[in-house]
Amino acid sequence: MLNRQKIAESHYLFNGKVLVEDMNHLLGTNIKNGEIDMIGSWILSQEIDVTSNEALVYNEFEFIVKELDGRHIQTIEVVNRQYSLSSTK
């Protein structure tokens, strides 16, 4: 998979190795990464039991783990929930 794939407006698939700072820049998120540099590692650091299709909500974004390889997150779906809700009205 490429680093990212746009599915729709404010709806993406990301490789788990995408840098947090790149995601912050692209989506306007404000993820505080400290010493963690990849988005997959950041999700693992959030103290959730990560399984396939597990979702993590952070501000207006939903991060859904789509593909795992052991304890490594391969693919993440990211949806801006505010955009999704406003576009369905």
C-alpha cells in the first residue's frame, strides 16, 4: 500500500508507518506524539486493546485499525467525524 489513499473528502487509508507530523499537516490534526514518530505506534500507545476494526476517537477524528501483522499496525482508516456528519445532513 502507498503511504495514503484518499477514499473521499476527509476519509483516508494510511500506512501505519506514516509520520504523525505528516498526518497532522495533511489532516489538520493536533496529535501530540512526544517520542513516537509513526501513526501506528501512536495508536498502540493509546492504551487500547488493538484488534482489527478497533476504533479510536481523537478529537473529531476516528482512527480504525484495518490491518494488523502481529503487534504492528499495517493499515489505518481515518475519518473526520465532523465532516461525515455535516455532509449527510
